[in-house]
Amino acid sequence: MDQHDNGDYFWVLLESFDNSMEFESLMEAAKGFHTYGEALQAGYAVLRGLPEDMNVGPREEADESAFAEDGASELDCARHDR
């Protein structure tokens, strides 16, 4: 979670490559949320939409169509290229 100067909260999904302890921003909210809880729920919804199979998890580049399911498209997120 990241709180900007104006007080809004933004979720950020981080990813580590090659089992390193360094993390890169994978995606982040494009719009702020008034509370930490709202941002947490929105970020979790996007994270939940990444894998096709919840028992396996995301193994490849996430398909953009995953964000259209379960209303996740309303969350407005920015994807970062690696």
C-alpha cells in the first residue's frame, strides 16, 4: 500500500524475479482510494484475477482479460513492463 500526499491510498502489486529479494512494481492502482481498506480490497481483487487456476497461481504474463472478470475492470490499474 502506498499513501500519497493528498491522503489517498494506492495498492501496488510487487513481483520478485529469479528468487531475489529485490521487488519490482508489476501493477498499481491508477486512482486513489479514501481508505486503506478500500485500496486493500481493490488490490486483492486484481491479484485474485491474475491466475486462471487458483491452485496453481499465475505462471506466465497475466492476460489483460483477467481484469474484466468479477468487476475488476472498474479498478483502473496501471501495468508496468518488466
